[in-house]
Amino acid sequence: MRALVYDGELKLVPDYPLPIPSSGEALIRVLLAGICNTDLEITRGYMGYRGVLGHEFVGVVEQAPEPGWRGRRVVGEINCACGACPTCQRGDAPHCPHRTTLGIAGRDGAMAGYCALPVRNLHVVPDEVTDAQAVFVEPLAAALEILDRVHLRPTERAIVVGDGKLGLLVAQVLRLTGCSLQVVGRHADKLSILEGMGIDVCLERAVLLEVLADVVVDCTGSPGGFDLARRLVRPRGRLVLKSTFQGDNPVNLTGLVVDEVTLIGSRCGPFAPALRLLAQDLVRVDDLIEDRVPLDEGVAAFERAGRRGSLKVLVEP
């Protein structure tokens, strides 16, 4: 099969081996995959990963241990846990120390003709959700994880820092709480997407540092974004980190101690509610798609996705 592979260099491999599902796993024919910031960071050295890229996808099950899965259109949770260790037994499978992660750690990803995942990781896509929309289930679930980690009251003020693909999804999710919400970013064209939904937006250069928030979410993917997010959170407020990137982030922890700021990491999230939000049209993702290209143009697609201000680029095997 053809596959988009990173082995120190990003390349299209025309004869990559088909995945061989392990016990309890399904073989999935990939219909569409999305390029996200984590994929870009991998090509810069993040996680030291080598293999097929891609973890945002929708596909059709071609082989599975249970016949009822065959032919179903699915998305899949990306963390593949052992199911037996103490972490898994306490219900924390996404943090299993023995896990592999689709297209990120120890497991080939979805930018190929096929991928393999445990059946327990799969979710059937409702008919109301298109293939292109289904690709957003994984990042939308990551946005929903914030509300699993933080109780955001409708009477509180929240700021999302970053107008990238994840930031645009996080803003739509937080809006559902009824909180006072503002999104701070650098790109007027991307902020206009949210502005058209009635969400308050502000260019970074015009942000008012004296107007602080109860909850600030850093979706910038950069050390500078963390610094701005820190300055926007009130004393005894909560600062949520969604950014993952290659390299170190020097942090002044003293200020967090003095202001008694709660620092919260947030990563992968629940797929089922993400699918419900898409099926009910409560989160809009079509405007976040910049282009859709064949896998043969995958290397060029990565270059495009890595440009400043780009939105979602989809790859079609």
C-alpha cells in the first residue's frame, strides 16, 4: 500500500507493508485523514517517532474479530492500552505506560491505505456526519477533554489563546457552557470564522492585559503563547495547556506560586460526545477545511499545512 512515512525525512512510500492486526484488532481502510500540528511537530523531531504519520481519520472496517463491525464507517481513539496494568485497571487507559499511539508512538498511523486499531477503540460514525467532518472527531474530543478536567461555570470568563485549528474547536466547545468567552489570535481571517458564530475575538496585538479571566486555555503550540496565556489568567485562576511541540519551554514557576494559579494539562478526550456534537451541528467544522488532496501529494500537503495561518488540510488515500 502507499503510505506517508517519516523516517527522519517525510516521504511517500509506494509499497509499504499492509498492517497485520493483532488479536482484538480491526483492519480499517482509510477514507480520509487530517494533518494536525502534532504531525508537523513529529517532522521536527517531536517524540522521536518513525513510521506512518496520521491519527485523525475516518475509515471503513474491512476485517474484525466480530463480523458486525465489517463495513462500518468508523473513527478510532488513538491510544492503544494494554488493559491489564494498574493504570488501565483504574480506568486511565489513555495514560497506560505500555500504550502505543496511532501515528505518534509505536504504531503506524492513518496516512496510508490501511491502519489497524483495537476494536474497543472504534466508534461508528452517524450517517449525518460527512467523512470530512468525521476527521475532526479526534481534535474535537481533545477540546471536550478541557471540560472533563475543568469545571467552567456559565458565570465565569474564559479566554482561548490561539486561533489555529484546535483553538477554533476549543472556542466552540467552551461557548456551549454559556461562559463569557473571548478568543485571542494573530490571524484576522481565522478569527472571523468565530466572529461569524457570535464569539468575541481579539487580535493579539490589541488584547487588554488588565482584563483577566477565570480560565485561560493555551492552544498556540508555542512557548510565547504560554507566556501570553499566563498573563491573562487572574490570581487563583486556572490555566489549561493544550500545546505540544518539539523543544523546551522555559517557565517562570514563581509567578504561578505567588498568584496561586492552577496549571492543568489536557490531552486526548471522549469520542462519543464529539460525534454527538457533530451530528447535531452544534460544532461547525466545514469552514476549518483549507484543502483536500490525494495521498500522492502528501509531502506538498504537509508543506502547505505548515504555513503560518493555514487551516486543516485533508489527505485522501
